[in-house]
Amino acid sequence: MVNDTTLLLDLDGVSVMRVERCEDGGRRVHLVTADASARACPACGVFSSRVKGSATTRLRDLPYGERGLEFLWHKRRWLCREPACPRKSFTEQIPAGARLTGRLRSTAGRRIRDAGSTVIQAARDPHLSWPTAMDAFKAVAHEVVEAPLPEVGVLGIDETRRGKTRWEQNPETGKWQLTRDRWHTGFVDALGVGGLLGQVEGRTVADVLAWLSTTPLTWRNSIRHVAIDMSATYRAAIRTGLPNAVVVVDHFHIVQLANKMLSLVRRRTTAEIRGRRGRATDPEWKARRRLLRNREDLTDEQFAKMWNPLLDEGKIGQTLLTTWIAKESLRTLLALARTGADRHRIGQARYKFLTWCADASIPEVRTLATTVDRWWSEIAAFIDTGHTNAKSEGINRVIKLVARAAFGFRNATNQRLRTRCVTTRRARGHLRTAQL
């Protein structure tokens, strides 16, 4: 037996009675209640003075050392002396019904919130159940959810798919119908370190406006720009909910649209001229990846190796060359955002791109020019400011990683809570540093 009763446990409401050395080398700590309020009846609040009996409870706490500690809490059962009280007796509890220490619960919850751990892993190490660890996480996660939103100058809006699309066959008609196509719309601090500001299920105008309506008016008025992809739905929602903000189209999605157009032209031209799909022996199929690369990323040797065989194919090569020049002209136009060009140079680059597309007899190229012209005010805002939606795309990647680590989420509310905490760790770190 170890007679060291001065062991510092830092546990409120209990004191050490004695400490024993176990056969396996661990230590068994015997505790007694040291809080006088434990004698108060939980039903009527009257303090009792008569002991009915005793009870022993195994208290769970954080591990101490390699083997940890085993806690035995020796409690007393009290008789309630209030005649009108329906509860005749009660057992000491601090707090009521708790067998886990508060620091054990908060540590498990903060491990999920701040360390990005899964619920099952945070529960397995301290030998907790999954519901207990999840409840501990929800308790500490409210600090993140209820915290005021940081001031945002550039807001990013983007969607991410929640789960897989599910199709079911109608037993009456035999047709397959889309029964689950869930999306989440995320709102991100696209310029600062605020991370994910909020998430809402759905990607309609009403969904975006519903989330914006929950934010303070002064916070919405401080937003100067909103970075999005080429989504007409989000643009309409921003014009309604944030009328003073300027919409900026992310240049990544514009180039992505041009690359998709180039691949579509390549497949269509091969099908029309060769009467089949592309094969590994076709020059256009061999160059399919280099066609999507930037011109400055290709050496002169790679450039010649790509175009010489294509131009020898005749119409296929000429069509792809026209389409590729349109794509590169659009990239040149977007690149002016990095050089700080004046409006005259921007106008010249735009005229060159639109003229080339208009003179081309390729429908996909003309469609690209029409789309760029319709979104020109948003594209011009990107060229002037350089604001992008890159942080939204990065946070979407983290959201997918969290869902993959958890093997999917059945509860959309829990998914939004987990992703909100994981994607705001950097913002909370900056806040703690500023407070210090």
C-alpha cells in the first residue's frame, strides 16, 4: 500500500483516501467525496444528514503514465429528510450521473475537433464508447459554431457532393429515376484564414439566401467580392443577397471549360472523319494530354512532336489547331491579371479571342466565345482583382477526406459539424496566437 495521500489529481469535488499498488504495476486510487454540495438532494435541494449506506463507482479519467490509474470512488447514500420529497434517498454525484471526468470528455472531444481524428479512434484510445465520444465532440464543437464570423472581404462559394448518386428503378414504368443527389454549398473566407464559414445542404438560390439571412447585415455589407465558378445559380443568389458585392469568376473553371471544349472537339472530329472512336495509333489520341497542357509548359521539341503528326492528318489537325489557338488565346486573356495590364491591353486580347472564335467554323469554339462574352463582367473582375476560388476548392478536398476517413456520413448535420471544425483549425490557431 502506498500511503501518499498528497497525490495531485486536480479533480474538483473528490479527495484521495489512499493509493494501492496493483499486481500488474499499476496504481489503484481510492477517492472520497469532498464537496459538501453532494449531500443536497437532487430532487428538492435539501441537505441530508443521515447516511443510508455506501456505494463504490469506478471513475474514468485521463491516463497517467504508461499504465494509467484505476480510480475507485467510495460514495455515500443519503436519506432525504424532506417529508414531501418524492425521492427518499440518493447517492453522491459530482456532477449528477457522471462517471467520466470532465477533462476526459473534453480531451476526447477536442481530439476530434482540433486534431482531425475520427470518432472511433478518439473513443478507442481512452476506452470510451462511440456515442460518448460523439457527445463530447458536440459539446466542444459548439464553441466553433457559436463563435462570431470573422470579417470577410472576399467570400468564396462552391458546392461539394455529399455521398454518391443513387438511382432506383420505377416498378411501374421501368425507368431509372434519380432518388438521391445531395449537394452541400460551402461559404469560405477566400482571402483570409477564416476557413469554412458555414455550410448548407443544397445548391439552389433559396439555399444560398437562407444561409446569408442568418448572418448579420453589417457582416454582409463588409463583403466586397464573391468568388464562384461559372454557376448562374450562385450568381443570381449573390445579386439578391449581396447586391453590393462584385462577382468574380475563378479563372481555373474558365480554363477547365476551354479544355473540355478541346476534348469534345477532338472526340467529335475523330468520330466524324474516321467513323469510330479514337485509338492508340491515332495522332490526335496520342496528343490528347499534351493538347491540354499550357504552351509555356511544353518544350519546343514536345511542341513539334505534338503538332507535326497532327497537321499531317489534314482536317483533323487543322480543326484541333484552330481549337487549341482559341484555348491559348483565352489563357492569354486571363493571364493579364498577373501582369497588371491596363484596359487597352485587356480589350485587345479580348477582341483577338472573340474574333478568332467568330471566324472559326467550329460550333464548340463559338459556344465557348458566347459563354465568355456572357460572363465577361465577372471575368473582367478577376482580371482586375486576381481573386480566385482556390481556397474553396482546397476546403472541398478536406471535406472529402474527412468523409472518406469516416467511411461516409449518414447524418448531414454531423457531417457539416465535423467539416466546419476541421476546416477552421488554422483560423482558431491564429486567434489563439493573437490573444497571446
